[in-house]
Amino acid sequence: AHLDFLEIGICLGVPGVVILIGGAVAYIRRSYRVWTSRADADDTIRFARMASIAIAMIAAASIVDYPMRTPFMMCIAVLLSLWLARTDQPAATTSHRRHRDAAEN
């Protein structure tokens, strides 16, 4: 099949479809948080927003072809997923930086 999503259902059955739906829900929830974040100037948020768009593009391409089967695209998807998932960390880093700068002054 040239449809990655159908291939998951054919090869992995119900467990594969459940995992696919879980991943889609996690992606949608994370993307919503990133796009509704007020930290527009934060580079981490910018990278996460870019990753959100790129993952959506790869998923859209997977409807008519199978781009995720190539090792290169799998690596890119993992990198994009890490950028999307890492958005909680900068707030702690920024606040830590503020406390450190305040202590130095």
C-alpha cells in the first residue's frame, strides 16, 4: 500500500491503529499548546511551531505516498518530534537565568 496509515493497520492490526491514534492525539495536543503559547519571542517555541508544521506536511505526504519508510525521513521526524516536545524546558531555563542574573547584580 502507498498509504502509510493503511499499512500500519494492515501490518500491525488493532494495536498499531491504537498507537497511531495515540500519537496523533499527542501531536494535536502538543501543537495546540505550542500555537497558543504567548512566548512568541522564544526560539524554542519558534522551533516547535516549525516542527508542528513540518510533521503535518510529512503526515499529509503519507496519505498518498510512503515518506516515513525511508530512514532519513524517520530521523527527520524524530528530530522534529523532539523539537515539538521540548517546549516545556525553556521556561525553567529562563527563570533560572533571571535568578542567576539577579544574584550577580
